[in-house]
Amino acid sequence: MFRQIPDKFTPGWLEQLDNRTNLAREMRNRYRKFTNDLGGEETLSYAQRSLVNRALWLEIWLEQQELSLAQGGDFDAARWHQGCNALQGILTKLGLE
């Protein structure tokens, strides 16, 4: 069980989060909101659900990088920018207008 997101995207990471953590509850809430915005999880294809999981991982990873920057920690602007571009690409594929 993960108590935090894995350092690199791992398929099934969301299901493997420790249910006792705030992070797990928050990420599952975000997953529900995301899939509801797309018409509900039951209407999504496997590929769409896969993209949602990747988008959520990127979203929280970007937030963690931004928090590190705000707290004076390590921050790699190139990796952050690459992550933003990847997230934008996924959101566009899922129908972001």
C-alpha cells in the first residue's frame, strides 16, 4: 500500500493508495469528479480511464513540485514544465476545451 504517490507513474497506483490516508480519500474524490465530468465512470472506455489515472497522477505530482518550490525545496523547472505539457495533452485528449 502506498502512503503517497509513487515517484513514477505506476498502473494501479490509485487503487494501491492506503485508504487510511487523506491523500487516498482526496485522490478518489478527484477521480469521481473527473469521471463525472466526462459522463460517469461507467461510460468511459478502458483507454479513457487509463488517461484519467495518468492525469490525476500528473496533477498531484505537479502540486507536490509546486509545494516544494514554495517551501524552498528542490524544484526542477524543466521537469515541471514537461509535466504541465503532458497533463495538458491528456486533458485535451479527454475533451478539455
